[in-house]
Amino acid sequence: MYDLHIATIAVIAVNVLVSLKGFNDNSFFERYKFSIGAIKAGQKDRMLTSGFLHVDFTHLLMNMFTLFFFADVVIKWFGPTKFIGIYFISLLAGSLLALFFHKDEPYYSAVGASGAVTGILYSAILLYPDMRLALMFIPIPLPAYVLGIAYLLYSIYGMKKRLGNIGHTAHFGGAIGGYVTTLLFKPDLLVTDTLMVILLAVPIVILFIMEKMGKL
């Protein structure tokens, strides 16, 4: 039986309540969504509040469903306080990377917990790389680290090609936040799982090399 911790319930509850408010109050949604122009004008709180708003029920459900499955892995390793820390650091890391890459696009906007949730996912993979995952279109379970790396490489492609109405940059930033914070909380992973630490860092290195080369 899945052990749903009170910390996970609390995070999901806040996301649901804030999102419901946004669904029913457009002025609230517009005021607290991630918006480059508004953030540069001084409304820095949007970098945090936007992570609790969602476009619709499907968007909300997908993020909370992913969080539901991976939060417990992180909580079992670190406890609820550090889990919350990783969640918020990943959320802010996603917003910071989005701000960095879209700083010259005043009308760029985004919402969703995807950055924070991706950070929890990447943390869980780093802590438990032998975990096996199966997706709807890939019915055979694969090692979590393979899917994690593939997902970030796809995010780079999505950033470059501007694929869909998806915040690829926030997803990637969230993964970086989860990765770095997990290593700060458990630095012995650098020794006990050196290869995995290196493998999971590969997409991050590729991203910044491409950015320096002007390929994004």
C-alpha cells in the first residue's frame, strides 16, 4: 500500500486550492501567473505563486499524479522538511531558468507545478536509480535514470523548437534544482553512485554548452 505522507497531502492541497481559485477568478490567475514583463517590473512573487496555478484540471491532475508517485521516495530518504525544501527550490529554479532564457520576451508567461514536480522526480531518480518505470506508450519498464535523461534531452529539443504550449525551460530548471539540492543533502552519492551522478548531469551540461554556443 502506498504511504501517502501528510507533507505530500499538504502540497497537493495547496496546489488544488490555488488552482481552483485561478480557474474561477481570471484576475487572480493573471496577477499571479509567471509573466516576464511583470516580474521584470518588480512582481517577483510570481516566480513562486505561478507554481501553484494550472491551466485546467488535466494540467493539475497530471502534475499531482506524478508528485503522488515520487514524493514518497524523497520523503523516505530525507524526511518531510527536506522534501518541502527540494520542492520549493526546484520550483524557484524552474522559474529562474525560464527568466534567464526568456528575459527578452516580455509577453512570455507560464503556470504550473511542473518545475517543482520534475525536481522531485529527478531527486527520486538520483536516490533510487534502479527504480523501473513504464509509460503508456512504453509498456516495458525501463530504469528510471534512462527515462529521466531522455526526458531532459527531449526538454532541450522542446526548448530549441518551441514545441507545444509547454514550459520546457521550467521543467529543466526544476530538474536542475532537484539534482543539485539532492546532492547537497546527500553528498555521499558523489562517491557511492558516481556514475549515476555523472550520467544525470549530462543533459544539464549539454544545455549550458548549447546556450553558450548560441544554439538555443
